[in-house]
Amino acid sequence: MNSTFTRHSIQFILLVLFQVILFNHINFLGYINPYIYIIFILFFPIKSNQALLMCLSFLIGITIDMFSDSGGIHAGASVCIAFVRPIFLKFSFGTMYEHNNVKFNNTEFGAKLIYIALLTVLHHVVLFYLEIFSISKILLVFQKTLFSGIFTILMITLISIIFSRKT
């Protein structure tokens, strides 16, 4: 328990630091900005408490918001994907999720990629809609979602491949 808490605390701090120091300053063509901090929500242990995940998602989102001066949009998008995460886990992993034996390091690549892509796109749609907050600019929301989403999915997939431990 204590080593798990320590590992998740270090992961939380490192993801916030990398997002704030490095990834928030990548703004290629005005549309491409990776949001890798959602790795914390995506790969949080499945058997853990859903309320704990919701609180930690809010905490990581509001921390990013404080450093980015973005008024709570990251917190809203993070809580949204934490809330719907069980639905996407069941969709992506099927019976493995129902029997509580999903281990992200041992799942097949296609299912993991679908899971990452779906939650990332949802996060980005909510994030950019809250940022722009105008139904008349829905094409701009989708454009930013598409470009940032592709880059974020690639980054998260690469990071998960590099840091995965086969057990």
C-alpha cells in the first residue's frame, strides 16, 4: 500500500511538472499541444476506488489549471474522463474488465490504443469546448481536438510502450 501510494504520488508530481514546464510550451501551429498528464487518469489502477480517482482527477486538473491560468477547464475535462472511464474500459477490454483482470502492461496493443484514443478525444473535446465556449466555433473545437488529440495519443502510446513492464 505504502509503495503504491509513493509510486502514484511521484507519478502525479512528475506528470504535472512535465506538463507545466515542457508540454504547455509546445504550441505548434496554434493547434498542437499535447496533454500527457491524462496518463495518470488513464492508467490509474482499475481495482481502486472510483471516488478516489474522481478526487485525484480533479486535483491533477486543478493543479494544471493553476499553473496554466486556465480557469478550471483542465479540472472539468479530467473529472469528465474519470467519470466515464469504466464505460470505456468495458468497451475496450470487454470481459477482461468484467472479471477485474485487466493489466495494462499485458493487454493487446489494439485494445489499449482504442482505450487511449477514446478517452483522449473525449478529454480534448470537453477541454477545448470549455476553452472556446461557443457553439458557433464548433469547427475550431474539432480542429483543435483533432490535431492535439493525434499528437497526445502518439505521445501517450510512446510513453506507455517505453515505461511498460512485462510481468
